[in-house]
Amino acid sequence: MYASNFVEGVDFSLYFILAISVFFLVGITAVMIYFLFRYSKKRNPVATNIEGSWTLEIIWTVVPTILVLLMFWYGWVGYRPMLTAPDDAMEIQAVGQMWKWTFNYDNGKSSDTLVIPIDKPIKLNLVSKDVLHSLYIPAFRLKQDVVPGKDFSMWFIGQKLGRYDILCAEYCGQLHSYMLSSVTVVENDKFNTWLAEKQDNSNEHPGLTLMKKNACFSCHTTDGSRLVGPSFKGVVGRSETIIVDGKEKTITVDADFIKHKLQNPLSSNVKGFQSGLMPKLPLSDDEISHIIDYVSTIK
Amino acid sequence: MTVDTLPYTTFYKAKKGIISWLFTLDHKRVALLYLYSIITFFLVGASLGILMRLELFHPGKDIVEPHTYNQIFTLHGVIMIFLFIIPSIPAVFGNFFLPLLLGTDDVAFPRLNLFSFWLYAIGALFALGTLVFGDGPADTGWTFYAPYSVRTGTNVTMSVVAAFVLGFSSILTGLNFIVTIHRLRTPGMGFNQMPLFAWSLYATSWIQLLATPVIGITLLMIVAERVFGVGLFDPSIGGDPVLYQHMFWIYSHPAVYIMALPAMGIVSEIIPTFAQRTIFGYKAIAYSSMAIAFIGYFVWGHHMFTSGMSGPAAYIFSILTFLVAIPTSIKVFNWIATLYKGSINIDTPLLFALAFIFNFLIGGLTGLVNGALAADIHLHDTYFVVGHLHYVMFGGTGFAFFGALHYWFPKIWGKMYNKKVANTAFATLLIGFNILYFPMIILGIMGMPRRYYDYLPEFTFWNQVSTVGSWITVSSLIVLIVNLFVAARKGKKAPDNPWGGITLEWQTKSPPPLENFDKMPKIPEGGPYNYPNAKSSN
């Protein structure tokens, strides 16, 4: 059994072309090498000027034309079903952002990894919060770009139980190769149990929940180590050199600075870090104070 | 003593001093200015490639941070595409040999030709300027995809300006060649008596002239967006990122043929000379260049099959892509047929030309895989594409470039290189090249995306094989270049026509005098490759 419903079509198209290619590569190379020795200067001291042959030209135009049209056809046949999802597909929202995937289910459940029931059509509605990403599941032979501002989607049926890698295939900046997740195909009842499990955030600081949701920790660590942006460890009260409009300025990080930075992410940039990457997040004033509250606890 | 051995002034000695080079109007000197610059940038680009392969030797960090790695592959791409491969064959061998092949004394607009070189030099300075100005070289990939390229803090603007200026250099070279081919063919040489390299430059020049302005406009739009905040490609200010991809590939796909067609022209020159017989299917090869240039305009969408393209658009772009394969395969069959009943001298330039065919076949056939919709959905943006494009550009155009260098070396410098060293460098380069890039094709089928700083453990083995290949490749390149460098200074004197070629450049002295020909060159009777010593087929 193939891992997804598209594996067969994709692999057939791929190996059909590869087989013809290997045939021509080996054949042409062999003839080339044979001619090289058969008609070397030693064996054939006098060359013959042969200007061409229309018969041959027609043969080696028509034969490749038929072959490439066949290749085209199998490519199309394998691709066409990817275009439209069946009406009964289960819809899940897949969110890509630098550098994290989030999957939101209809019942409000949200997860960093995708869990799907076996043999059921799944339609992923793709949302990007910042730049281009591409949701790629090699085992399913499927990828689709995730483009900000566009309502793209992809669909598939997981046909084999197991866990498969999800990768980002469209370059999206510094940690592109770490934008990983996975899809786990499970039995239907297991899936229902998993889906019904409530996420218990009640013991969690609301600021932390918000920060996880907005992928803050993709760039900022809590242990003082350096990632894309400065670490949150001891950040409140820390003195930092920032660059505003090309001028350096030393400030002490406080609640007002963090609020201003969240609302105008590109207004300034901590010296020594890449500028232009901090996204503008749609946060309310209340949410911002939760975040500041939580960040102050990271010591 | 015959007239031919009398002392004469070569174009090297016609004038002296660095100023006479920087302000030269001689197409041969302009060609050499390009050659030295292009080889330099090739070595810089190759060094960056080596760094990437070293970083990828193990999963995780080997030598650089992710951000630096991203800048390295961007700079590698920008240098190799815009400073090496696009100008390579046309600007060096086109400039040097087009007038010689046509039996004339220079290109149509010598001043414009010099100006093109200056633009190239200015563009190169901008590209290198990103190393020292602003927040460092761009980290976007050479494709500068929006909206990332609009947002990143690195010096995208300067890289884009570099590509813009280099584009103009390319446009003006194309214009110059078109006029040269139309107006300056020696009396009696019709279009169908032109050598095939001239035909391929003619097709290339039309692409340069008509497609390059599109990238100019696109790059200006990026600058407008970054500097003035005009919403064109970034959706957060009202733009459309997919529009950028369309505009980028409307140029950059035809640009692939700017890189490939001149290489095919080189192969069409080398094979008849070393087979000592006429080319098989002259018209088929000549017109297929024009067909490739024409169809090549309409296939750009195959770079975007996963960008949310509609079914009908995908259908049309895919079928057009497959149609380009037909004129390309016609060329390959005709080249092979040219070896039939030849009297073949197996020499260094021929080896490069035949290796071109082998590598280019792999590049072209993997291209078919990418043109097929279903297979491309899996392989798009994976290492399969990286392998494919290096087979076309390095295995194809790169090998043709070095083939041309070995073919015309005695004409350019009047010296001959050490053939044993050249053949050894060739053999190890061919092996190293395949060890370097074939694993990438396998990695792509396994599902490793491109532009990855780090990778999953299952990809380790083939990455290490590839890195080992990069060491063999670069060592061979060093041997190859040093061998030629030594020969240019101290090589044995070469005869004017060491390969027994009959195209017009072999009728003048080596190196040629300032105005190319002392006396009117004679066009071979019955076609440019009609070798008088070969038997007639009828």
C-alpha cells in the first residue's frame, strides 16, 4: 500500500521518464564511443562528407515528439487529481510562519504536528503569516507553496499508518532547514480520541501560551543562547545597543520598549542581529501586557 | 620563406600599456578583458561552492552559521549566473571569434562593445560591494523571491542593482552581435554559409535583447518596494508575491537558453573540425537554435507548478516545456551522426565537446522529469533540481566553455598547452563533476529540499559523496587552469591551424593581427564545414 493516494501517479511519471532517459543516455553514449573508435583517424584515414538525411531528421523528430507527449500525458494524469479535493474532505488549517508549522482543527484544537485519520481525504487550507513557505511531505510525494495573501490548499489521503516528515521546501530565511514537522496517520477511533483531548492551558501563563502560538521561540531563546534574535533571558532591565534609522543608541529594555517593539517591529534593531525579520503580530493591548508580564519572569 | 612566416604585429603588441587595454576598441582585447574577469569570478564562485559542500558534510553545523550559509549560496548563485555563465561564452568567445568566423575586422559597434565590458565591471563591483556595505550580502537565494527579499535586512538592493547593470551589459552585447551578423558577414557568406557558432549566438542575442529588459523592470520594482514602500510583491502592503515569480522567470527561463545555446554552438564547431568532415544536418542544427530560442519564451511557468497555478495553465506550460526537448534532441542526434564516417582526431577539445553531450543529456533528461507535472510536484525545490541545473550549466555550458578555451587557445595566444596535463585534468574533472552532482539527483528523489543548511540524518551518505566529488572537481579545475596559464606564458609556439579546421578563423595568423586578416579570407566551397579532403557522399 502506498503512503498516500498520489504516490503511484507521481512515481509512475518519474520512473517512466527515468527509464526512457536511461535508455537514451546509455544508447547515445555507447554509439558515440563506438564511432570514436570505429572512425578514428587510424581506422578511417579519409572522412566522408555526409551533409544529412531528411529521413533521419524526420525519424529523430517524430520519435522524440511521441515520447515527450507520452511523458507529458503521464505527468498530467498523475497531477490532475491533486487539483480538486473531494467535497467530503476533512478541512484542517495549516499555518506556516518563520519557522514553525501549526495545524488548527475545526474543533479549536491546535497542534505543532499534523495527526490525521487513515483512509480519509484531508484538505489543508494553507495560510502564511509572513513569507513564502512550501508544505512538503516527501513520503506522500506532495508539496504546495504557502503564499501570504493567497487561499491555497492541498489535499491527500493517508493510506498507511505511520509518521512521516513534513519539511519546508520554499526558502524562507535563516532557519528554513529547521522548519520541520510531521504527519501521523492513525486509526479512525484513535484520531477521534486525540482530537477530543483538551489542551490544558489553564496552568500555563497566558503570556507563554500567546508566545508559543506566535512562534516567538523560533527566534528567541529563554536560556541566554543566541538564535536569530536576542534571548529573552534577563531581557527586562538589560541594557542594549539598538539601531534606529541607522544611528546607534543605548537603551534599557522596559515594558514600554517591548510594547513599542511589538507594535512597530521594524522601528529598531538590536545591534549585531539581522534586521527586518521581526513580524508585526496582531496583538491586543491586553495580550501585549500578558506577554510583557511573562517575559519579565524569564530570568 | 613564404609570406605567412614574415614577422607581423599581433593584436597584443599593436598598442602597449594598461590604458590601451581598458580603452581598447579591439574585439579581441575586449574578449580577453572578459575572459580574465570571468575566470576570476568563476574561481570565487567555485570557492563559495566548496564552502557549501564542506558545511553539508555532516548534518548540523560544520563551519558556518545558518545566516552565513544562506549568504554564501546566494552569492554563489549571483556570481555564477550573472558574472560567469551568462557572459561566459558570448562575451569571451563570441567577442573574440564572431568577427573572425564571419571574416570581418571587428564587431559592428566597437565602442558599445567596450561600454558593455565597463557595465559588466561596474555590475561586478556592485555585486562584490555587498560584501562590505550595509548588512552584508543578500540571503535570499539568487532568485530574490518576494516577500522575503523585500523584508530581509541584508543588502538586497545593492545585489539587485548589480544584476540590473549586468543585464544592460548583456542587452548591448546581444544588440552588437545581431547587427554584426546581419551587416558584417564577409562578401559571399549568406546566413546559410555561416558557421553554427554564429547561428547560436544569433539566437542567443535575440533572447538577450528581448528578455533581459523584463528582469531589469522586475529588479527596479523590488528596489521601488524596498526603498519607497510601493506595494508590488509584498502582500502586507498590497502586492502579489506570485506576480514576482512570473516576472522573474519570464526572463530567467529564456536566460537558461542564453547559457545553453552558445555552448551548443561551440560543440557544433568542435565536432566537425575533429571529425574532419562536414556537419550532419547543418540546417537542422541552425534552425533548431532559433526554435529553442522561440519556444523558450513560453515555458517559464514550469518553475511555478507548486505556486498555486491553475490546471489549464499547468497543462499548457508543461506541454510547451516538453516541446523544447525536441529541437534539443535533434541537435544531439546530428552531432552524433557527424562522428559517423569521420576521420576522428581524439584531442582535448573534442573530449570536452563529447563530455558536454553526455552531461547535457543527463541535464536535459532530468529536465524532462521536472517538466512532467506529477513528478515535479514531488521534486520541485529539492536537490533534484540543484543536480539538474548544475548538469545543464556546469556539465553543459561549463564543459563547453573549457572545450572552447582548449580549442581556440592556440589561436588566441599562438601557443600550445601540454596536452597530457590537459587530458588528465579533463578526465578527473569529468569524474569529479559526476561524483559531485549525481548524488544530488538521488537526494532529490529521496526528498531533500534545496537551500538547506542542515538535513535529516538519512541524507548524510550522499551528501558526503557529493562533498568528496567537490574536492576532485576543484583540484582538476586548478590543474586545468594552471596548465593553460603556464602555456600562455611559456608554451610551445602553435601553428596557425593546429587542428586542420576550415572555418575562417584558421586562415589568419595566431595570434591574429589587429585587424584580423591580412588578406580577404576564402569561404570554403559548398558550406562552412565542407572539408576538401573528405570523400563526397554521392
